[in-house]
Amino acid sequence: MQISVMFSTYEQPQWLERVLWGFETQTFRDFEVLVADDGSGPATQEVIDRVRREVTYPITHVRQPHEGFGKCRILNKAIAQATGDYCFFTDGDCIPRNDLLAVHAAHAKPGHFISGGYLKLPMSTSEAITKNDILTGRATDYDWLRANGTPWSRRLARFRWGSRAAMALDALTPTGATFNGHNSSVWMADLLAVNGFDERLEWGGLDREIGERLQNAGIRGRQFRHRALVVHLDHPRGYKNAAGIAANRAIRDEVAAQQLTRAARGVDQYLPR
């Protein structure tokens, strides 16, 4: 199995570099990374060019001009260039624990997608993380995170559970699995069958929507919120807007009511004819 790792970024080169170093630590090695860049400036290109020379996995930079919030569009373009038979999605501000891809690969199952967990860090902890902290695993270590300003929470506690305890907690969790943009995986064939991301969607629930279409197509979610983990770096969220959220909600309501499976405007427009 080869995994295509895909995530979007926009004008966050410092966070992007930390994420790219996080994938260098992965114990599962058969993967590629596609950075889906929604029109960032030269600093992002410089980070990708520099890190590409130092890591041991391939990086493809997929870029489009910035014309407002274009995350779904650039992710579809990345999907069209991906070569793996299995796809992992995260965000350009999420550092993976070193076993993240190994967990997803070990539990990939036909007819299912996997939904992992995350811990949102405060800005003080986010800024404290260095390249060395990532390469040594400290950046996803419970004690280091606590010592560097992360308050205790149930999500933080996930980083101290052993694999058996984490598996038991995932089995007991009452929360259903949703497709989360920060930590989810799916077979490429299933992703193409639902036509990828719907480019009509703006910020707010766009990842949940593709999960809902997968569910409508018979692809069931599996909950790995205690076993498959990332830490989410802090940043401002200036792209929120009420009108976009309302429009997204209307599309999701239509998907539910009509049991739709394919995106109205999706990845097929970028695939070879």
C-alpha cells in the first residue's frame, strides 16, 4: 500500500515546515506528500524547496492562484495528481505523531474510512515547538506538552495512553466517526467514486460533507480518536463567515435529504478524459 498524504496550506510557512518535519518521523515509509497550496507567496515555496532537499519522502507542490477560500478546489487538484491507492488527509497546521500513518495503514479496511483525533495547542506551545522537538518526538509527548504550556484536557490525556488502552477507549467512545480534515483516511477508489470535495463549499463543515457522501455510498467510518493522533498548531481564523457557513449547511442538508453521493463540482474536472 502506498499512502498519498494531502493537506492544504495558505500563508503559514512556519507551521508548514513543522508539519513537513513531522512526516519525516513516520515509522510507515511508503508514502508521498502533496502540499495543496491555495496561492501562498514566496515564503511557502522556499520552505517546500528547502525541506524537500532534506527529507526522505517525495513532496509535490500543487499550487493555484489565491481567489478567496479555495480549499476544496486545491485539494481536488492534489487528488488528481496523487499516485497512492490510499489517501490520508490532514491540515497544514497539524503535526503528526510518529505512528500516525502506521495506524491508518494497519487498519485500512475495504468499505470504510478512518477518523483520527487531534489536540489543539495554545499559541505559546505552538511557538515553542522546534524542529528538534519534532524529530525527537517531544512535540507529541504528554509530559513535554504539559511542561510547555498545554493545559490538561481529555484530548491531551490521549497522548499518554498505551496502544491497548487507546484501542479500548476507541471501542467504548459514544461519538460516531466523521470525516475530519485534520486526520482522516480513505481508499482512493472510494474518494473518486464520490467525486472528491465539493467546490461549492466554503469554510465550515466541508470535510464533514465528504464524509456524509461517503456514508451515503456505503463507506462506513471507523473511530480512531485515541490511537491516530496529531497536534494542531494555533493560528487566527479570518476566513470564517456566517453566509458561507449557512450555504454549506444548506448543501449538507440536501446531501442528507436526497442521500447524494457525488459532489456537484468535484475532482472529475481535473482527471484525464
